Amino acid sequence: MKVCILTTSFPAYKGHFQSPFIFKLAESLAERLDVDVVCPYYKESRKKEEIINNVKVHRFQYLYPAFLQSLYRGGGLPHNLKRSFIARLELIPYLISYFLKSMKYCKGADIIHAQWILSGLIGVFMKKLYKKPLVLSTRGIAVQMASKNKLMKPILKYVLKNCDYITPNNLHHAHSLLKFGVSKNKILAVPNGVDTELYKPRSKDNIRKKLGLDVDKKIILFVGWLIERKGVSYLVNAASKILTDRDDVILYLVGEGSLRYKLVEMVRSMNIQDKVKLMGSMLPEEVALYMAAADVFVLPSLSEGRPNVVCEAMLSGTPVVATDIGGSNELIKDGRTGFLIKPKSSGAIAEKVNKLLLDNGLSKKFSKEARNYVLDQKASWNDCAKRFIAVYKNVLEKK
């Protein structure tokens, strides 16, 4: 079977931090199938055509030189389309370049697998052009944002109507698709996989020494885009509250985004520069070490898909505090495998983080039960690939 994956986000090179979960899916599928990936060429990209672990990668460039492309800077494509007029202007050459690149590789495929709505639009064109079945995976808040946008809403409905199968990555999202008139018979929630070998418990002292971190400090960790939707400012405010009671805590923020400079100013105004560290983006292998080194992981998002970082923290044996929103609340059982809190509440973040820092027994309980919960879900990328192959076969049998 030959599959062509269309995606608006993909690592710029092997090991790059951009959407590593899409690469992991393609890699796992490529162990069993013939896989082509059509994706953007970033200014950080090194090759337009390459093969990475049996995955054939084909990158398209829509502006020259590549540093002029701004659709992916500081928060990803949906974020930039929402806040940047320039990004919206770039959308037309982007779609034209995407379409032309996709033609070559969708023509010979048995099935087209699009990631996110804009890829789904290209996928519909390819489906009609070459009479190929189309599977769409929806992730994050793309559908939610598109449904509230006058331009994107009709595109969203058109794409959903013309897909043969839709695989949202969480149950909350699956239910929301029914509101668009999508038959439940062509919806199946398929969660992202997680690297169960990379993310695992490790000796905190040894890892901290390796990373040059203080073994005597309590570490709070956040990993993700530094954008409003991730609620990072509420976490920084919470850190300030925590630091009024104790001075042995350090907050590490891993990631980049449009909110970075605002966060720097917040930290400076609170005079906690030595206690809040903005680390920038990291490779997955580095993130895994910080996950294992941390005492608490916090994800204060206002909306999510099914956040892999929560699974990764749980697998690492690090207790999690996250907002009670769709996606996150499918992973965390409040008071058993972590804490769920209401969004936009720095006070609730501070309260639950302090509870975990003070109660070592509770932290150990959460660590053990959370890791076992993820492992019991058969959440590896190998399991994820098997689920998608079953979907592909089902779609092809109906054609």
C-alpha cells in the first residue's frame, strides 16, 4: 500500500523540533507501507527532497528566499493566520505551491492522508483530480478556529463533507465534528502516539548533573509554544505566588513563540529573573531529559487537541498539573494521575503545584499511576500506526 501524507507542519530536518509527532507517525507507517510526505520547506530546512528512515520527504517552497515565509513563525500556522495580515496574504502562494507539489505524489498513491484542515483542502482537490480516497486527521484547535472564521468556515465544511474518513486525535473533538453534519460512521478518534522508549523515568540527580541543573532545587517545567492559547502567563504569575512562600523553586519554559518578549517583561517586572528561565526550543531528546529532571510539569492551556507533552510527562514519571479542557482531561484522572484545574487561574496552579512539591508521597503516587495509565492505553507510535492502517484498509475496501 502506498500512502501520501499531506501536512502543513513537519520537521525541517531529521531531529528538528517542528511537529515531531507527524514524523513519528510517518516513520512508524513506513515500517509497513510505502510513505511519501509533502510538507513545507522552512528557512531552517536543508533539503527539499530526502529520505529519512524510509520516509520520502518532499518539501515545497512558496516564497523566495525562504526567510520571507512567515506563516510558521512564533506559534504555527493557525496562530499566525489569526493574528497576522501578512500571513494571510501569503496563504495564496502557499496553497498554489502546496497544490503543485502534491500533484506529483498523490497521483501514484493508494490513499491520501491529510493532516489538519488546510492540508485537507489540498487533499480534496487531489481526491477529485485522481479519484483517490482521502483520510483527514484533525488536531489541536484548527477546527475550532476555522468554525469561527467567516472565510475558513465554508472551507471547513467543504473539506469535512468530501473526506472519506476523519480521525480526530481526541474524543472531545470527535463529538464536535458531528455538529458539522459529519456522519458518525466516518469518524474515529485516533490519538497521537508517544515515544515510550524516549520518555521514561530516570535518576533526577544524574540527569540534573548532566544538564547542569541544581540538584537541590524544585523544578517546574512547561514545554510548548509561547502563545496566548497555551496560558503561559498564568503559569508565570503562579510562579511568582509560589516564590513568595519559598525560594527553592525554578520554572523552566521550553519553547518559542510570539509571547516570548511579553513573558520576559513580566518576569523582569516581578523581579524573578533568576527563578524563571526561558530555554528556547529543544530537540525531543533534550525535552525528554528535562521531563525526567522536573518535579512538576504544568500545561495551563486554554484549549488543546490531545497534548502529547502531557503523555510524555506522565511516561517520564513527572506529576502533571493541567487545565480541565478537552484533550487534557481525557489523559488525566483528577486526583489520581495528576491534577486538573480551571483555566486562567494562577491561584489554582500555585495551589496544586505547592501541594505536589510539599507531598512527596502524593507525587510518587501520581508518577506511578500516570505512567501505568499511558502504557495501558497502548499509546506507542507502533500502536498508532496499526490503527491508521486499519482505517486505510477499511476506506479502500469501501471503494
